[in-house]
Amino acid sequence: MIAVVGRRAATAVLVLVLTSVLVHGLVSAQGDPLASLRQRDPPVAAEVIEQRRRELGLDRPAPERYLAWLGSALQGDLGEDLQGRPVAPRVGRHLLVTLRLVVAAVTLALVAAVVAGTYSAARQHSVADHLITVASFVLLSTPAFWLATLLKEHVALPVNRALGFPAISTVGSQTPNLAGGWWTGLADQLGHLVLPALALALVLFASWSRFQRSAVLDVLAADHVRLARATGTGGRRVLVHHVVRNSLAPLTSVVAVDLSVVVGGAVLVEKVFAWRGMGTLLVEGVSGRDPNLVLGWLMVSGVVVVAASLVADVLYAVIDPRVRRG
Amino acid sequence: MGGSGRTVAARRPRDAALVVVLLAVAAGACSRSPAVVGIDDTLGPPAAGGQVTFAAEQEPTGWNNATATDASLATGLLVDNVYPSAFVQTPELELVMNEDLLVSAEQVSDQPQVVEYRIRDDATWSDGTPITAADFAYAWRQQNGSDPATDVASTLGYDRIASVEGSEEDKVVTVTFAQPYGEWRSLFAQLLAAHVMEALPGGWNDGLDGANLPPFSGGPFALADYVPGESVRLVRNQAWWGEPPLLDAVVVRFGIEAGALPQAMANGEIDVASPSPQIDLVRRFAELAPEITSLTDFGLSYEHLDLNVDNPFLAMPEVREAIALGLDRSALVEATIAQVDERAERLDNRIWLTGQPAYEAHGERYADGDVAGARRLLEEAGFVEGDGGVYHRDGEPLALRISTTGGDRLRESTQLVIVEQLADVGIDVTVDNRDGLAVFEKFFPSSGDPADRDFDLALFAWSGSPFPSDAAPLYAEGSGQNLMGYANPEVDALFAEALAETDSDARDALYNRIDEVLWDDLPTIPLYTKPILLAARSSVASVMANPTSRGPLWNAEEWGLREG
């Protein structure tokens, strides 16, 4: 078990390093980050541009810059972006914002998907099953940003009107300069979290509930379930004790992969709700031709991907004892 | 820059620096009244206190609006209430002396040109230090180009000053010019506190970069509580000696995209916003009435078609004229921008915009399409009609590309209209776009080498200013902003003459003369003035449009929250 985890971690580190080389090369080759300065008219003084070049280390060749970056990255210093701001704290801030969103969305989606998927499979071909199926496919086909707009229009505004005060917010992750204590701050953050988490959760729920449904169907057809039924165990007990736990394995892998994608950048959701998370950071880094920022993003989200994948492996082992021995 | 000053940033591609201004057009009259948004007679008069939230389209990269690296409309919008200016632009596009700062500002002698400013005795920075000639002198020294390592947006005007001297406890400033400068009222805008700047780490170049808000104020508000990427506040300046602002603060929020604004305003999260209008945005805001008042109007940016004179066909004046003749600009306006605001009009002048007092329409002979005339011109130039109705010359078909910011629906519709209209003339135009701002690489290559320009017809907007001299770099030979590759020594000479002309009527006439020459040469074809959109909660009093670069926050000290 430890060996398995260890091997996985080592492979992951190698992949991260190779990816960082590729990303650094691509971002550096994309063009001159000082291009916009050079285009100004009247021109920015040559000395000023030269000074900027030296400050940003652009006068050194790309491989040398990469190695310098790698050296400091291994010590935890991810360098500075083109505006001179340290990358590590910036990425950290954006990661926290995204994690808030992702944890909320994934929890909601997971619980709903397991319940709905299991119910759907247990009551296959019933009215409820059909409704859930249709709902899932509708959600799968709905673009995330449109879903977001619908939620704003048909959830936030009516609810706020009914309550008489703006409990649910449509933009930002918090209200700027909020006065009040800890509770006010928490309530404010929750109010801003509702819609984006819901938007993301609905999209995740759509695909996860399908997975869960087909996994449960598979298990329901298994021999041990038929035996349990044959020996007289009640329907619900069969479901809870024999079916659900055995059906969770495929979903665990899917959740691990989707989680990584979502942490890396739920860009559209972030844009529509004006959240400054990892997706926004990546877009800023790429459009600003900022290698340090993109690499910082890559490293952090890479670590999250690896961690999520490891956690998934561990859970897999928890769920299925046969894996532990393998 | 706001106030009376302008920066070359004001003449940058409109999308690169988003204008958030509004111009009210009184029907046909020369004088205009500002659009006052937010009049709701059922609510009472505004009370003191409270805060208003404004959604800014772009976030400043720094707070020194006179440096090349940080000068932008986004910065100017926010610092207008913090840094005092000698002259300010009113909504009627007039330049008036700032009576909050100065008692008088006059040119007291012609040869040499000498201007004398008298600063008010009660004008002080927020730390109590009086505003004096030292601050004027600092602005001059930093922006006169004497030190090549100083990061400055424009030295224009300051480089003509010989000396800046103070007297009478430094409250009288005497500025002597080495060479005459007609637009002297544009100088000494958005002054910084010299004594603070000189002590600030990083100084002029870097002292106000990024998250370093100015630790001083000479206006009704001061900047505070900056959370990069999220928000900044304009809080009441306690040391302000003028009429105190009604509001406690204006909260400025960044990063909210235009599509999210109507719902955010309906939800009470934003009170005032001025995004670029797209058709459905205008409609969505209109649906929020009466709680939200919105209006569209015409600002100081204008859409235009630029012809790359390096293209062998476009180098021929007959071809350029045929394009101008063949285009039915009136119909184009009807089909595109008039859908956003039906008052939209064809623009017939490149230096002055519709509504400016000196505007003269010089392009009327190219107003509606004259396809027959265009075709005749081409045939006289040796073109022969070939396959598919496209004209050929020496075996080469007259095929051109048109490029603009991909993804902008209004522009893409405009392109399609142009393609169709020119097809009737026998010119084959194909669309060659890049997404968003990436297309500007084709017009203004980062190498700076004109040979790297990669376009035939360019469609985009310049944001204008009340200072016509800002147009000079667009047509000056060899200038980086002259993407057409146009060169005409007569135009360059006229611009130079206008710059030195101190009589404003003579100056206006010179600029109109330049535009007439440009209509003869046709390196560019102006299309229409771009509309802008202002939306405000009806309970916020006195929100008013200002078409200059000062933006909608220009009179934030008058804003107040109505009761009721």
C-alpha cells in the first residue's frame, strides 16, 4: 500500500517537472511580455524598458531562466510575476478562493449524485428514475455560463425579493469593506458562495449521478446481492449494506479526475460570478505572457491533482479491501 | 489623465483603454446639456452619508497617471477626484479653470509666452502642506523629458517650458515658455504632491505602482482600502477645503464583466456602471427601469476604417477613393450602430467629433454609396472586370483583407456590411480577424517594424479627447501609431503650426484644414462616433455624464443617496 502510494508520488513528481519544462518553453516562446510597452507612442524611454528587462530577467536565455526558477521553486519560492508581485502568495490566495467553491460544489454534487444515482438504479424505469435521467441530460447539455445566468435570474433575485434583503449575491466572492464581526463576514461569504457552488454542483451532479446509477445497476445484478435477497434480507438493508459501498469505486475515480479539472480552473463560472480563483489566474498568466505566474499555477494545481489522485487511491483501498492486498 | 491634461493614452485603440464617458447631445444645438441620470422625482433630496458602489471596467496598473507604464483611462477615472488639476474638462467639452484650486490662470505675455497661475490660499494637501509652485515645478521637471530614465507618458508642452518659478509664498506660479504652446491649458493636470513623491521609495517611476495608493490627496476624495483585483475606495478627504462631498465613500469594484452587470444592479450589489454597450445590454438595462435609470449616448471615441498604404492597391489614390465612394456609410450606420442607439450618425471629420463646437462635416461627398462612380474610377485607373465581378489589374485581382477584434458582434456585422458593399464595387474583401485585442498585433506589431504590419483594411476605434493635437501621431510620417504608413509633409506641417497657434479660432480652422487634406488623401475613413452606456440606481442623485476622459466619477462629490 505504502509502496503503491510512493510509486505514484514519484511518477507524479516526474510528470510535474517535465510539464513545467514544456510550459515554460511555450509561455516564453509566446512573445515578449514587454510588447505593450514598446508599442506606446510617444515611446517609453529605452532606458526604462531596458531596466524592466533586467528586473524581469528577460536578458537571460530561456533555459537559464527556467533553471533559476526551478532552483528557487524547490525551495518554495515561486518567483515574481511581471508586475513584481510574489507569485506564491498570489497563487495561494487564488487557490483558497477556488477551494472554497470546489469543496462546497463537490460536497453538494457528491451527496446528491449518490442519493439520486442509487435511487434511480434501485427504482429503475420508475417515474422518478425517468425524471432524474432527463434532468441529468438537460443539465449535461446546458452550458455552465447560461446555467449561471438562469440561477441569478430565477433563484437569487426572487429569493432576495421574498426575504427583503440581498441574502444571495450574484457577483464577487465577498462584499468589499464589509463592516461587522465574524458572523457577518461568514454569512456574507456564504451568500456569495450559494450561486457559483450551485452552478458548478449541478454540472458535476449531472455526470456523477449517471455514473453512480450504472455502477449501482451493475452491483444489483451481482451474485452476492441475489443471495442476500434470497436469504430474506430486506430491500433497504441490501441496498445500504451490500450495494452502495460496492458501487462507490468507479465514482471515486471519476470524482478525483473531475476535481482536478475543476480546481485547475472553472474559468467560465468564475468569470460569470467575478470570482478571482485559479481559472482567472491562469487566464491572466497566459494572456499576460507571464511564465512565472503560469508555472506557479501549474505547480500548485499539479500538486492538487496528485493529492486528489492519491486520496482517491486511498479511498479506493478503504472501500474495496481487495485492493489493499494488491 | 483627466482634468485639463491629456495623455497619448487617450489616442490608443479604444478597446485597449475602455472609455466610460457619456455625451448628451441636445438636438441640433451647439451647446449641450449633460445627461443627468437618476432623476426620480418621487424620492426626496439627497442626504449626507452612505456609500455608492461603482463597477469599473478596468483596473489601474498603478496610480501615477503621467507615467507611460500606468497611464490609462482606468487610472484617470479614479484619480480625477484625488489629484488637483489647473484646468478641468466640463461635460460641455469646455476647458475651464479649476476654481477649487486656482484664483486665476492667465497668459500675461506673448513674447516670450508667460503664464501666471494664482493658487488659492486654502488649497492644501491632506497632510496640511499647502499646494504651491513646488508641486507645479515637480510636474514640469518630471515630464519635460530632461531625464531619459524618467517614465513619462507625454512630454508634449512641458518640453517647451523654460522655467517654473514661485513667488508670494509660492502661491503664485510663473511659467515661462521657450517655445510658444497654444494648448497650455492642458498642462499641470492631476498634480502630485512634490514633497511626498520626492520622499517616496521608488519616486515618480515606481512609487505609486501596483498596490501603492497615493498617501495624499488634493481633492474631495482620497484613495483607500485597495484590494488588488477586487476593489478600492474613494473616501471623503477630511482636509478638503471645498464643498464637502455628500457621500462617505464610493466603492469601486473591479473584474465584473459587462454581462453580469444588469443582474448585479438589480440585486443591489452595484449602483452605477458604464459598460460598453452591446445591443442586448442596452435592452437589459432598459428592462430594469424605474429602479435603474440608463441611457445611451455618444462619447468621444469613434470607429474608423484604416487603409494600409503599403498594399500596392491601396497605395493607388484611385483605389482608396473608389472604396470611399463605394461605401454607403449612412446605410452602414443604420445597419449596425443605429441598432444600439437610433440617434447614431455618420462621422465626417477625423479631428473633431460630432458635438464638438469646431466640428465641420467634410466627408459628405462620400456619405451614401456611389457604386457607379467607384467602378468608373477603377476602370479609369486601368482595372478590368474579371471573374466573379472582381476587378483585375495586370492579372492581379483587387482582393483585400479586413481585420478587426474577433468576437465583437457589432464589429463583425460592420465587416459583413463592408464586404457586401465593396463586392458591388468589384472589390473582393475577405475577413481576417484575430480574437479580441490580439488583432492589434497585426496593426501595431510588437517588433515596432512597419514591415511586420499584417493587414489591408483595419476596423477599430480611437478614443478621442478635446485636444485635437492628440490626432497628430496618427498621421505623422514614421509614427508608431500611424498604422496606415501614411506620409504627407503638408499634414505634418499643419499639425506643427496648429500646435504653436495660440489663437483658438485660428487653431480650430487649422485642424479643419488638416481634416480636409485627409479627405483628399483618404488614408482612413471615419465611420461613426461610438455610443456609451450609463446606468445608475435612481436613488443616487446627481450622477451625470461627462464625455471627456474624466468619466462618470467626475462629480462624485455631488452624488448623494436620496431617501424614500
